[in-house]
Amino acid sequence: MILKALDTLHISSVSSNNILAGQNFELDDHFGRQLIERGLAVEAGGSEPAPAVTRKSGSTHRTKAE
């Protein structure tokens, strides 16, 4: 189950570092439901962040150098 933290969490089976609010992480369904019931996380719903857009050469976007 992919979850999004609503508060800073520390789950040693996920990461040795803290999980920050807004960060996505994966956890088994049983413990994921417990975090949701406690109001510490929500299911991520598959909305992964969009990849960064890269400009191709020949772009019409003006830069300072132009």
C-alpha cells in the first residue's frame, strides 16, 4: 500500500530516516490501515509527482542570453 504521511513519522521498517509530512512511502496493508485510522497517513491514490519537464533545443522560450 502506498501512503502519504500527514505528519512526521518514523517507521524503521520503511526507512532509517524520518518520513516527512507529504512524503509518499510503501507499507503493508495491515499497518497502512492502522496509520490511516490513527490519522497519520492517507492512501496516495496513485498520483505520482509528474517528472520534471526538460526543454528541447529550438525551444521558443526566451532566455537572458537572447
